[in-house]
Amino acid sequence: MENDEQPEIIVKFINETGGKKLSEKEKRLRYSVRVWKKRLKRRKVIERRKKHIRRLLQGKPLSLHNDIKTRVRYNDVRAPEDFSFLTNTEETIDFLNRIESYFNKRKQVFVVLKNVKNIDHSAITVLLSLMYKFRVAKIKFNGDFPDDLKVKETIVDSQFFRKLLSPMSSDMGNDYTMTKNNQIFARANTIVVSEMGEKIMEESTKTIWGERRICKGLQKTLIELMHNTNNHASRSEDNQEHWWLSVNHDKENKKVDFYFVDYGQGILRSLERKSNPKIWNNFWDNFKKMIDLGSEQKVIECLLNGEHWSPEQRIQPYYRGKGLPSIKDSLSRGQISDLQIITNNTRSEVDSNNFIHLSKNFNGTFIHWKLEKNNENKIWNI
Amino acid sequence: MEYIKILIAKDFSKTPGPRYKKEGSFSAELFLEQILEKKFTDILEKKDKKIIIDLDGTLGYGTSFLEETFGGLARKYGADKVSEKIEVASKEEPWLLEDIKSYIEDVKKQS
């Protein structure tokens, strides 16, 4: 056999040994060298880390030494100064993606909030949903508080830490708590908890109209979103993705903001996954052809308009895909306001029919809407 | 004509939920199983009886609940039978009547 026909590894072996076969002694020697090189490398890393810790400890009181030693094991991820999913979407996504990359490598994370100057519930809700994944996966995480007192107060009042650190139980769906500053977090597990809507509706409408009112669009929106998470968010077939809901009462301006998040795979990636021919008969490819796609933003627009489920096209079970259009209908009928959807690389301001391409990909679905005085409501008669 | 009335808010739940039982509480599957299907099969062969379903009095419906209730029944017993034997009423959300009609029509187109 000619030299150039042989695999590279064999050629290398022949060159190194001069064509001779290695003796057992030589093999053992080479193996030992490899092991020692590895050990040496590891020892250097440990030494470097120790040196780094020694430097950090220099001049610090003894009482802080343990804390500092623990802190070094975490990977710092700094939050943007304007920490908001709505007003600073791309930077916030970038921050969350960095945290998620550590999650994927099962590395510990220290969330640095120190420099945050502005925060809102959109960011807190998404951060909560992501950090909860660390907790479920038993990966350690930690963080600091913002220097800005107002920002710190917003986080504390949101009950972020209480929710994040409370015992995990299977009946999280019934958990609905009102805090002293009228800001609440509700968290549920993977299923549709329609009865939760009653309590949320009671409290929200009291904030807006001073009494209990029925807002059917609110209940519809909640059910559709929980249903979507249950059916489509999970990357596996077990439908085990959590949804998170944050409700923010603004008594002064008589309005209530809702933030719904699932840290699943996002609407667009979910469609791609379903392009598996066994499951959805090449749904994604057919869909792209069908609407002559210019962009993924167009896909979201079509989904909201319910243009993908016509029975004639037979691209998915004909009775599916009505959730997003019905949420849009609720908006059109004035039952909810200011509907915004951020998923994968698309931000949709549905009110104004504005679909924006994002340079960063958000691996999940974030939805914001508002309930305010001019929204449709009915007397509480149930 | 004799009408058998079902008021979802009173007879089933004021917070109807998802499509299937595995997806959450007060599902359409449960509603069909516990209430509607039994009543529907009872009157199926009786010419002088109909069911009227009143949708009012709840907090609101997800599309899946309504589709599985009416579309699901039509898939099992035929769209014509469902249109013939069931009437739907809603003063609070009249547009739901059109939606339900389209769910049953879709089943008809599929079969």
C-alpha cells in the first residue's frame, strides 16, 4: 500500500516510530508522559486559581474570606443598566443568553445587578423563569442587589427571591400572592390553570374600576398562553415547560400590566421542530412556501392572523393554531391593550402591526399586554 | 320541540379550561365525558328533542375548549347530527356562535 493512501494517523505513527512497531515498554512510557502532562496542566490551573484567590483576599478582613473563596467559583454575568425586556430588548436578551450558555454547560452563575439603573417586571419575570431552570437542574447560582435603592425595592417587592427560593411543589398553580406594594407574581407548572384567572381578574379589575368586573378577553388570553406553553414550548415530548406570569398593578394610573413568559424554545423554533415529517408532514417547509416568506417576522404576522390553519392546506391538524389569532381578536375587540410578543428573533408590536427583526435570539416566548380603563368589561355576575 | 338546557357556568365550571384532561382542569374532554355526550346520545334518536348550550356566565373560553366540545362531538357523531341537535346561545360573546359554527363546518369539510 502506498503512503499517500494510508490514513493520516497511520502515516504519523510510521513517521514517529520510523516504521517500527512500538514495544510494550515504549507504549507504557508514552502513556505515562501523557498522564503527567495532564496532571501538570491541572495543577497549573489550580495554582493559578489559588494565586487569584490569595490576591483577592489580600487586605480583606478574615470574616469575609470564606465568602470570597465561594464567590470565585461563580461566573459573573452583568445585567444591562436598563434592564427591561420592553425598552432594551436586545441587550436584555444578550444578558439572558449569556446566563443560559452557562446553564447549558452546567456552570455556576453570579448575576451582577449592581449597576442596574432601571428595571421592570418584564425583565424580572424572564430572569425568574431562567434562574428557576438552574434550581430545577440543581446548578448553583447567586447574585447581588442593585446599588440603586428604587431598583432594589422593585425586585424585593416583586417577590422574586421568595418565588425563586420557595419549596418546589407540584401544586404551584394555586400559588397567587399579593404583596404589600400591590405587585404580584403568580407561578404555575406546566398545565392550564383556568381557575387562577378568577382571582387575577378580581384583583386587576378592582385596581382599574374600583370593583370586580368580568373581562373575558383577559381570561381567554391567559388560557391560550398557558395552553400554548403546555402544547408547544417544550423541546422534548414531555410538555414539561413552566410558564410564568407576573401581574403588575398601577393603582395611580388605573392599569394592570401582564407579563407571561415561557423559557421553552420560542414560537418559530417550535414550528421548525414540528417540521419533522413524521409528526407534522413538513409543516415548516410547506408553511414557508405557502406564504412566500420574506422573513420570520412575516411568519409571526401570519400566525396571528390565523392564516396557517386553513383545512385545505392540510399542513397541521385543521383544528389547531387558533390560540394566537384569538388573542389578537381580543386586542381588536378592545378587550386587552398593548399586546407585544417577543419570541426567537422577532419582536411584534401587535397594536401597530409592527414586526421587528432582533439581532439576538430569545429562546422562549415573552408576551406583554395591558388591561386599562377603556377595555371592554362587564358586571360581575358569576 | 323540547329543549334540554345546559348552562356551562352552572352545570360544569365558571372557568372552563383546555382541550384535554391531561392539559389541565375543567377541560372540554371532561365536559364531553361528564355532561354533553351523555345528554347528546340520549336525544340522538328522538326527533322532538334538542340541546341548548348557554355559554354565558363564565369568565371566558379558550378556543380549544370550544373546538373540542363542538368539533370533537362532530368528529365522533357527525357534523350534521351536531348541527341538527345542538343549539348554542351567548348574549355576552355573540361572536362565539360564528366560531362554533365554523368548527363544525371544518369537521364537515374534513370528512
